[in-house]
Amino acid sequence: MKKVLDTVDQRTNLVGENRLELLLFRINSTQLFAINVFKVKEVVRVPPMSAMPGSNNNICGVANIRGTSIPVINLRSAIGFSPLPITEDCNLIITEYNRSVQGFLVGKVEHIVNMTWGDIMPPPKTAGKHNYLTAITKLEENGLSQLVSIIDVEKVLAEIIDYDIRLSDGILDESLTDKLVGRKILVVDDSSTARKQVRETLGQLGLEIIEASDGLQALNLLQYWLEQGKDVASELLMMITDAEMPEMDGYKLTSEVRADPRMASLFITLNTSLSGSFNNAMVDKVGCDAFISKFQPDLLVTEVQNRLRTLLAASC
């Protein structure tokens, strides 16, 4: 399985080109699922596991991968199906999300496909807000068309890991409290869970949070404001955007904003669960102002306060 990801370091050149690569796998015999290759560290056969008494019901044990203890999540049960039986045909997809490493127990791992974010569609609204998908896409191979469901891993992890939005002592600058109230921030993320985390964190400051579920939706909103004669950079304290999103990713969104002189000065923070030094490189390449890896409430609030301080200093 390792050779599936042998060239993962070379795949970073897709970032910023509105392209992605998906690792396809199965957790049952009928459906095809996927996650972004950039979230994947490696794929291995299921090793022996130790039980974790008292852990979440979706954690089926702990595996030792090259000297590191990694919790293993039964992905099939975590998204609402019956648990996947552990057999010799199962695989572990080792991933890194939000600065944590975990393994997902899956069945057969298929292969990697190269796509554009334009090929990726949000799940149908009729699926309801409690589904575990961030997107869907259609795969055409060997004359056959098959639907691929892209897992909202952030939602899965949020239901297993208790993400705390409380701020540490000393983070909140009391001198800015009144000045933050009513300021607007545009939050762009295809994961409803990730948007909720940011909304509830920044809501503690009295900020008004405007949400968009993908880069194209956000760009259309910004352009609509421009057509109404609004000064986008003054209307918003900042835009906080994810990197990976259907239809238009956060890098492409940033490039489009920077290319339009009417909103080129909008302050943009990249907030993503993607790990790796390439993020800092992409921030410079497309012109983001800051980068925060998910999910860090203290850093998020610090970034917002720093932005306000800069604006207040400039207006003096």
C-alpha cells in the first residue's frame, strides 16, 4: 500500500491550481468514498491493536505505527453504519488533521484520482445537515460512472474529540472588547463543523460572522457587494478561509480577490487542517496575510485582535 503514496511530496504542486487528488477506498461493497491525499500520511495493512477501555465507541483500539501509538477509528461506524468487521483485508489510512494523527479503519483501498475542485460538488441539500459528507463527485472509469462520497473528517473527529472553544487566560484584550462588537468576518469552509467552531469561538467577541460553504460562493458574495457599491475591505474585518473546498479552493479564492483592485486589500487568513510547510509557501504565493492551522481558538482570537489593532493604529 505504501507505493500508493510514494509521490505524495511531489503532489504539493497541485495546491493553488484549484486541483486535488483523492484517495479512494471502500467501507462496504457498494459505495466508494474518498479523502484528500494531502491529509494522508500513509496506508498500511491493519496491525495488531490494543483496546482502549473507556474510549469513544468508534475507536476500535490503538495501533503502534513505527513506534508511535495511534488511535484507530472505525470509519464505518463513525459515519452512522454498522461497525466494519476487522479482517485481514482491512487497511488503515493514517491521517493528520488539526495537528493530530489518527488511523481510519477501512476496507479495500482503491487508488488515487486527480481532479479539479470544479469537479467537486457540495452534497445535496436534501441530505440534511447531519450527513458526514463535505462533497460528492462523479468518477468516470472504464466506461462506468460512479458516485464518490468525500468524507467530512472534521465532523467525524469533532464527535470523537472534545474541541474546546474556551479561551486561555490573558488572550482576550479587554481594551478591544467594545471595538470588536459588530465587526464582520467572512468565514469560508465546506465543513459545517469547522464553520461552527470558528463561529462559536469568535462569537464570544461579539463579532458578526457571515458564512460561505465554498470559495465560489464567497467570491460571488464579495462581487455582489462590489456591485452594490460597498467597499469590501472596509465592510469586513477579515476573511477566514479553508484551503480545500468544492468548486473553488481557498488558494484560488485568494488569487481572485487579489486580482480585483476593488477588494485586493481585503485581509485574508488561511485556516486549514492541512499540515506541512507547503502551506506557508502557498500563503506567500497567493497572497494570504496569515496562516493558522485548525483548530486553535487562542490563535484565532489573537489574529483577529491583531488585525483590529493594525486598523486602529492606521486610523490614528
